[in-house]
Amino acid sequence: MRVATPLNALGDTTFRSLRRHRNYRLYYAGNGISFIGTWMQQIAAYWLVLDLTDSPIAVGGLALVQTLPVTAFALVGGAIADRVDLRRMVIVCESVLMAQAAVLCILTLTGVVTAWQVYALGLVVGVAVALDAPARHTLVFQIVGPEDITNAVGLSSSLGTMARIIGPAIGGLVVASFGAGVAFGLNAVSYAIVICALLAIRLAPRPPRKAPLPGVLAGVGEALRFAVSTRRVAVTFFTVLLVSMFAFSFDVLLPLVAKLTLDQGPGTYGLIASVFGCGALVGALILATIGRARSRLVLGGAAGLGVLQLLLAPQDTLAAVCVLLFFAGICYVLWGSSALATLLLAAPDHLRGRAASLYFFAFLGGAPLGGLIAGTLTAHGGTRLAFAFGGTVALLVVAAGAIALYLGRRPVSPSQTTREVKA
């Protein structure tokens, strides 16, 4: 018999979804391996493009082609996810991602890879992610239900954040020791593992819908109306969109920090990316323990990102960069994952896939422009200018969101109510 202690109680709260749901344990284990492979490929792809072109703007270009399809197709992906078998949709998308990783591996190992080929396969990644991400997170909601969704989102974030720790570290070592092609091949294997985990999941059929769903394009319009349906949803959506677009280009900036600011190689890139991931893991466990979606976490996390980027701007030592990136990782999860949970819980059942797609449209849809801005600013003023710009924008967005929420919560005086009724 286990003795009840505060530590045991904390563990039971933090890992509640894993204890309660067998299907979620399968999902969690499979995706944990796959996410590590994904980050290995990210490290390898960005470094490969930088090595092939020696251009910060080219690195931003890879971010553009990987995320531009999300702008175009994320909302479509959500509309499709509300209509089809979610598990089957995710398996198809993961199979496409496995195939592109295998092709990129072969091209690199045979020595014929060029930048345009990396961009073309990056475009395939973007389309697959645009369709896969809304379906995956709606599948999580179907597995755990509304009671555990915030906890599950936090734990799912811990997968990505643990991958940020392990994946970049392994990826940096693999690229430095064996080359980028091996990293791409290992990612292809990781996708095969997650597909096996998804095949082992057994779910009850979705309950019959009370009314027929609109067409896909009409469903996209319904999702956009939901994005502004309430003040809380609108603030959440636009905070993610604007901060992601102008103030969260870390995937582009971290290799540039390693090579240009710190004058180091892929090993240092892997290290600083892993430190960011350590902070993100702490943030994910904090959110899983809290187990509630709150607007103050969305705005507070975004504000923390803004302040930390302003502090990062002048740094040119590895120790200082690592400390600040650790805390930036915490703020990143509190901002982003709280926003996803908020949108999922606010949506009615027939809109849940599109609510997830709204988050990914906001989080990744603005990244194409953001990556180009970050690369361009770095080319003209170094990472100092890019971080200063991002931090300033993040704080302005948070201030606007806080004002909007405050105005929405102000009590209405009886005299004002009377005047509105008369009008």
C-alpha cells in the first residue's frame, strides 16, 4: 500500500491522463519517440541549409516553406478532422511524413542534395503538418475527454519539450559525427514507431451528429466566426497569432545565435536548443499540474517571452544565453499550450477540430512571415536586433490583450444599463 505524501499527490495530479487512459499512454509513448526524431530532422535541416547557402535569410526561407502550408491549409485540416475518422487521418499524415524523411535521407547520404530539394520536402512537411496537427489534438480530446484535456495538453507539450531537450542534443551530435543524412533516416524510423502505436489504439465510434456538418469551405468560415465569438477566445487567438508571427522565431534564430553570435558549431546549436527544451519541459509539467486553462497564463507566458527576448538581445556568452533560454522555454509552454487548451474547451463538439486548427493556424500560420523577418533582421543587425524587435512586439500584444480582457470584465453601472435599454 502506497503511503500518501504531497509528492505522490503531485505526481497523481501531474500525470493524471496517463494513469486514467490506456489509449493516451499509447499515444504518449509513440509520439514521444517521433517528436525526438522530428527535432533531430529540424536540427539537421536548418544546419544543412545554412551549410549549403551560408545565408541567414535562406534559413528563414526553410521556415517559410515548412509553415506557409499551415497558413493555407490548417483551417481546412480542422474542417476535415471534424468529418472523418481521426485516427485514420493521423496515420495517413504520419505516413507521408515518414516518406519525406526517408527521401531526404537518401538524397543527403548519396551526396546529391541541394537547397531547393530541402525546400521542396519542407513544403511536403508543411502540408502534412497542417492536416495532421488539428486531427492529433482533436484525437487527444476524444481519448481523454473535457475533464482531463488541459492535463493531457500539458503532458503532450512535455513530449515536444522533452524532444527539444533530447532531439537537438542527439541531432547535433549525429550531424557533427555522421552528417545530416543519418539524422533524417532516424526520423523516418521514429515515424514508423508512432504509426504502430496509433494502430494499437482502440476508440469507440464518435456519437452521431445531431445536424449535418457544412461543407469544408463553409466550415472554415464557421471556424473564423468562432475565433471572434467571445472576448476570451478572440484575445487568445490573436495573442497566439501576433506573438508567433513577430516574436517567436526561435527555430530560425537559435542556429544563427550559435553560428553568428557565439561563433560556434552544430554542437552548440544542439546545446542551446536543448536548454530551451529543458525550460519548456518545466513549463509543460507546471501546466499539467495546474490542470486548468487560464487567460492569465496565455498573456503571462507571452509577456515573459517578450521580457526574456529583450534580455537575450545583447548577450554574447554561452552561459547567459543558456540561462535566459531556459526561462524562455517555460514561458513558451505557458503561453502556447494554455492557448490550445482554452480554444479546445471553449469550442462546442462539432467545432473541436476547427478549434484545434485555429490554434495551429495562429501558431504556425504567422511563422512564414516571422521567419523571414527574423532572418532579415539578423542579416542587417545580428540576433541583437531580431530579439529586440520580437520582445518589443510581444509586450505590445500582451498589453493590448490585457486591456481588452479588462474592458470586457468591467461591471456595468445601473445607469449605463438603463441608457442602453432606452436606446
